[in-house]
Amino acid sequence: MEKVVERIPGWALCYIVNGDRDSITDEEIQMVDDFYESYRKGGMEIQGIYPVHDDDENFEAYFSHCPAFGLPCDVVDCDVMYIISNDAKA
């Protein structure tokens, strides 16, 4: 399994971590789904996305002009765990 740190928009975390679609729009859901699809197109399958915590189990949100997807916003650094798909290995 591989890991990369991505700047994930704070508004997307409830959907990514808990599957909760209630607090975001259909357009925002599509942006998250497109993010997952961009990994698939690159031959990688995301296994999980986890906020990076400090020693006290807290995570820090900060403003970024270049989040992993969407417009500039508050983001949280997240570990994106993925595997290289069998199709990409061939």
C-alpha cells in the first residue's frame, strides 16, 4: 500500500470519512467522486483517506489556494492510502 498527503477540503470530510451527503451539494459530491476517479484513471485504487492528526489526536485546518479539488478553501492534510491496480501493473 502506498501513501500520499493531499490537501482535502474541509467541507468534504463528512462525506469522505462518514459517507454523510446531507451537508454538501450534488456538485460537491461530484467533485469528491471525480477525485476518486482521477486516481482510478492513474491506475490507483484509493483504500482510505484519513486526516493527519497531531500527538493529541487533533488535526489542523488551514486555507489553501490549491486544494486537491474544488475552489480555494480551508483544507486538512490527509493521508490518501492507495494501491496500484492490477491493470496498471501489467
